[in-house]
Amino acid sequence: MAELQSLDPSTPLFAQFKERTGPIVLANTFVVPEERAESFLALFRRQAEFMRAQPGFVSLQMHRGTADSRLLMNVAVWESTEALATAFGSPQFQRLAAESPDDIVSYPHVFERIDV
């Protein structure tokens, strides 16, 4: 399973799941070894297919770092943290997540929009 790391150690993902707010954006940056990029994307597509069918899902985009970067970043919009937490914690998604190789590192963080 991919290693989950906190982008902000003071607010790990599971603490963010307890915050009742929405709509929210999940920004998840993955460090993926070059030789695993295509197989990781194939697995991610299966995970995305599952998430798209979940209540509260709004949209999803995957981005690749430039200049031969090993980074991929998923940006997903959800109606609420509760909807995301429910989908993330489902046994079906956890089985899919367990297929991710151990040498993948994931930095998920939940954001809410602010006016500037």
C-alpha cells in the first residue's frame, strides 16, 4: 500500500476528515518511481472510477509534473469532507488502495475555497 504522509503535520488527513465542511478539494500529490508511472496510472483510473460513483463526488483531474518530474497530483472536488471520508473509508476503496505499491508516497490534503 502507498505510504501516506501529511503535507501539514499539524493537520493529518484523518483529522481533516473530522472537520464538517464543504465543498472541499482534495489535493493529493504522489511521488511515483518512473518505472511505475504507467501501472500506477492504470490503478488510479480504477480508483477514480470507483470514486466517481460515490455520493458527494463532484470532479477529478490528474496532473503530471513537468521536466521528467516523478510527481503526479490528483485534484478532486467533493461536496463535503463527510462524503470524501465515507468514500475513502469504504472497504471497496481500501481494497483498491492496498494494491498501490509500497514505494509510492502520497501527500493528501483537504482544502476549502476562500475568497481573495
